[in-house]
Amino acid sequence: MDMEKNYTILAIESSCDETSCAVVVDGRTVLSNVVSSQIDIHTLFGGVVPEVASRNHITAIDNIVNEALKEANKTLDDIDAIAVTYGAGLVGCLLVGISYAKALSFATGKPLIAVNHINGHIASNYITYPDLKPPFMCLLVSGGHTAIIKVDEYNQHTVIGNTLDDAVGESFDKVARVMGLGYPGGPKVSKCAENGKDNIVFVKPNDSLGYNFSFSGKKTAVINYIHNLEQKNLTIPVNDICASFQKCAVDELVDKTIRATIESGLDKVVVAGGVSANKLLRQELSTKCAQNGIKCYLPDLKYCTDNAAMIGSSAYFDVLLGKPFADGSLAPKANLEL
Ligand code: KG4
Ligand code: ZN
């Protein structure tokens, strides 16, 4: 599609526990990206409570949208289209963003763009690296997904490997929870790991999985290890457990991504999703990519976890590739396929 320059999108993200609104120009330039996190609220429950999250999105969304416009120094008249995440995510949470975006689109007459949350995570790299273009291999690591995907074109990809059970972020959260480290677990486990040694073997690598992953077994091995020590009244080496679990998760992610990239003849690896904030993953992947002549792209830390800027970026490429706009019938898709 022929698009005039400075195509300005107002994007909304509310798929989980962040209410966010951003104003993004031409898919690459972020004028504002306001994120209101509910972490403090959900910490009380040890994880995200869907109904509580939906209600908090309702309270927050209007202010967040106004703040994003103000920070971008724009009014609704300056906006070319409204974008919103329609899946995957928590259905009640998605519904809040979708309803708000639909109302805004209806009231202003601006087109509505339905964005896949996963494409959003990948697009966080288009913001961080203005020259990045497909094709590339993407390691997608979030609270809901763990996959190796070949990105053939903007917002179009082929799944090479997937998790057979838990997502890697989810397993970080569960491991943290059993040790009482709090929610979300990823950053807490990573912090403790800095003071620990990776000297515990929880599970041996399983070569039969090909490019697929299994994190549930690793998580269960950690939980059993802790329960065993508790029964014997022994001290739990929290930092060493964190370091060992993190190392075993990161090694598997990195090894399989590198192998898949080499086998596909690609020379670029892009990381996406909340777990891309993990320091060890960033270090190990950069090092292994360099050793294999692969260029490694890591999203700016502020775009790793859920945010609307990445949704605004992905939406732009949907329009560029001629994907039809959404209409009033748009509904949330909790289990939208990768
Ligand atoms: O992408 P995201 O914000 O939400 C989903 O779409 O799922 O990812 C959230 C996940 C949580 O499981 C969180 O524990 C994990 O990302 N995470 C991390 C780190 N920061 C966030 N995991 C490991 N290390 C981190 N530094
Ligand atoms: Zn996400």
C-alpha cells in the first residue's frame, strides 16, 4: 500500500497486567509510550488475577491514552489510525483495550488495526533497530510463549520450534514462587542468580525434542529439589538454585536458536518477549552469535516487556502490507495462534 510519510498510529495494549498507550510514527519512531503496570497489585496474590487485571485496565485506560497523546504533543486529529492488541492474552483484559479502541475509532472515523501481541513483541526490535528488516530468526520468550520462529516478512512467520508445555517466563515465575521470591519471578530469579553458582544439575539436556522445548520438567525438578531439602530441614541454597535453573534454561534457548539459524541459512537472530530482558540470555546469545558469524538483535530493555509502542510498530507493517482494517465486529482471541 502507498502510504504517506509520517503515518501516525495511536496504539493500545491491555492483554495482561500492563495498561499501555503509545503514539508511533511510520512503525519506527516512538513519540510516546506510557505504561501503567499492575505489578504491585498482583504481587499481593503471587500472580496475575484476571478479573482484578480487567478492572484495573478499565480504571486506567482513559488517563493512559490522554497521557500518551499529551506526551506525544498530538491530538486525535493528528492520528491516522487506532491500533489495539486483540490476542493472545486474558480475554477480559483484551476486551477493555478493544472496546476502548473501537469506540475511539467509531467516534473519530479513523481506521482500526487489530494487532497480534506476538507480532508486537517482534516489532519491538524494529523500534530498537531502525534498519532491521526480515528475513531473520526470532527467539520468542515471554510469559505465555517460547518458540523459535522464522520471520519471512513483516508480521509473517513460520514456527520452527515451540514449547511442549510451560513457557520459559512462566517457569521462571513458578520457580520464584516456590522460593517465595515474589512476582514476576524472572527478574527476581535473575537477581538472585548473580550471587549464586550454577552448580546444581536439575535435568540433563533432552536431544529428542529437536527444536521444541520443555520447561515443565525443569521447573518440577527444581521444586522436587527444594522439597527434598525442606524435608531434611536443610538450608535452601536460593542463589545457587536460581543460577543453576537460569543457566540450564538459557543454554537450551541459545543452543537451539543458533542451530536453527545456521540450518536455515540465516545470518540474523532477533529476540522478543519479556524474558529477552534476562541478562544471561542477552550475554550468552550475543557471544554465541558472534562465534558463529550471526548478527544478534536484542530489544531495548524498555520494549522487552508488554508495551503499546511495539503494537503501534507492528500495526504500521500490517497497513503497509495491505492487511484489511478491523471493524466493529473485532473480538478478543485469548488463544490466538503464533
Ligand atoms: O512478554 P511479557 O511482558 O508478557 C507476556 O506476553 O507473557 O513477559 C513476561 C514474562 C514473565 O514471565 C517474567 O517473569 C519474564 O517475562 N521476565 C523475565 C525477566 N524479565 C521479565 N524472565 C527472566 N529474566 C528477566 N530479567
Ligand atoms: Zn507480552
